[in-house]
Amino acid sequence: ALDERSGYAYPPCLREPGEPLPAAAARALADAIRARDAIPERLLVLDEEYASGLGELAKALGFEIRVKSRIPALDEFFSVMDKKARADAFAGPQMVM
């Protein structure tokens, strides 16, 4: 998810075992809002399932959610993260036989 006005990309989270995706998304967003002490004006998400899971939080806090098929800032973010993960995979300990 991305705050459209500020460009802040909300961090992903790991779901608890059995936790539905919408509940995990709402928990992660609520934690990030508290940590940043900032409520987004308009939140962009890539999937309708995220949007529906965040609907109650959005209504309670007064922000809008928009589903987009593509969010270029997130594409760039994930591309950089993927490159870093691939580079780190080759920099870690090597197995010796």
C-alpha cells in the first residue's frame, strides 16, 4: 500500500498462522499509522481484497482507498528489494564440503 500524497510505502508484514489476509493488512496499516503518527489521505492498493480488508479502518480514520492495477512507485520499490535480496544471496556464507 502507498500513501498517494506523500509517496510513503507502508511496510509489509508477516501474517500470524491462520490470520486472514485482510486482517493482517489492517493490523499492519494500523501499526504503521501509529508509528508514523500520520493518517494517509488516499491509500493506493493493488488488490480488491486488501481494499475490502482496510475499509473499516479507512472509514474510522477518514481516508480513501483506491485500487490500482499498477503502482509505479511500488514496482520500483519491489525491484530494488529484489535486486538487494539477490545480491545478498551471493554474499552470504557458502557451504563447504
